[in-house]
Amino acid sequence: MNTQPLFTPRLILRAPTVDDVASVLAIYGDPETHRYNPAGPLADIAQAKAALDRWLAHWATHGFGQWAISTRDAPEWVIGFGGITLYPYNEVERINLGYRFAVSAWGKGYATELATAALHYGFKALDQPQVYGVVRPGHQASIKVLEKIGMQRIDELDDVPGQAPSLVYVATRPA
Ligand SMILES: CC(C)(COP(=O)(O)OP(=O)(O)OC[C@H]1O[C@@H](n2cnc3c(N)ncnc32)[C@H](O)[C@@H]1OP(=O)(O)O)[C@@H](O)C(=O)NCCC(=O)NCCS
């Protein structure tokens, strides 16, 4: 398992550890970061620990997963989580890009920077021909991120009963 941190121009992407549980709760427990997520924010530290345990198990099983994200200026301060994970939908396990940043980190291009690095990682380090992304249809900021990194909308996913389908995006590795 290669858990060496990755560096982008402004960010550090590293494998999470059990010590990140407070950051998970701070970011995933904030209703603002779940405005478009029907699952809703995490309620307490136990739910944060359960989510983190799933991410750590994904890393242990697959050797990659959700990164803890900080800036090079303040490496000890986690501003978000995101990266490439396996995510099953329509009965196929996909290589999926995801991200969630603290509200204080929004609007600075960090999601685009993370997503660009994650796409490259999926294509090169994981040798994957395609990387997918799923987004709620009204989530303009996230749609913008996926489109800025060159992803194309290819499908819909009926993953929220009684609501409009999510949008499925894909990026294909350049020849
Ligand atoms: C969605 C999210 C990741 C965006 O992070 P970010 O670092 O602010 O994103 P970026 O700055 O890289 O890019 C966002 C783009 O969307 C644009 N944008 C933001 N809000 C918008 C809105 N309401 N309508 C249209 N465009 C919007 C920004 O202007 C920017 O585009 P630009 O670079 O052309 O100006 C962040 O808001 C977040 O973490 N939200 C909570 C978690 C979440 O929803 N995750 C995605 C689940 S699919």
C-alpha cells in the first residue's frame, strides 16, 4: 500500500488516520456541507468514527482511498476529505471521485485542485481507463468542478427515492 502523501501546488493529500476523527466530525457533521446530500450530516463522534473506519478499511483493502486534505501552509489543519474510492452503482463497482471541504475552504479552487490530482492518480497510479463522479442535479458548484476537470455527463442514477436522479460524469484517460 502506497500511503506516501501527494503534493499539489497548494495542497497536501495524505492517507487518513484514526486521529482525523475530530476533523471528520467537524466537516461531515456540518449541515452546510450536506446541503445536497440526502443522507444528511453526521450526528456525533460515533458516526464520524464509523465513517473513518470504513475509509481506513478501504485503504487497507485496496491501497488507496479518501485522502485527508490540508494546505501546504498549514499541514496540521485538515480542510477536507476527498479522492478516489470504489463506489458500486448500477451493479458495477466504479472508480469514483468524491470530495467534501470545510465551508471556510470553499471558493478558493481547492476542490478543482484536488479533483485534478485525483483524476491523474486514477489514470496513472491506479492505471484506470475511466474515473466516474456522481452529483446531485442542483449542485452547481460540484457540477462546475467536474466539468472544469474535463468530465462529461453520460448518465443519470436514480439513487434518491422520490427525487430527481443524480448525474453521472466520467473522464476517460487520454490516449
Ligand atoms: C462543492 C465543493 C467541493 C466546491 O469546492 P470549492 O473548493 O469551493 O470548488 P472550486 O473553488 O474548486 O470550484 C467551484 C466552482 O463552482 C462555482 N460555483 C460555486 N457556487 C456556485 C453556484 N451556486 N452556482 C454556480 N457555480 C458555482 C465557483 O465559482 C467555481 O467556479 P470557477 O472556478 O469557474 O469560479 C464545496 O462547496 C464542498 O465541499 N461542498 C460540500 C460537500 C459537497 O457538496 N461535495 C460534493 C458532493 S458531489
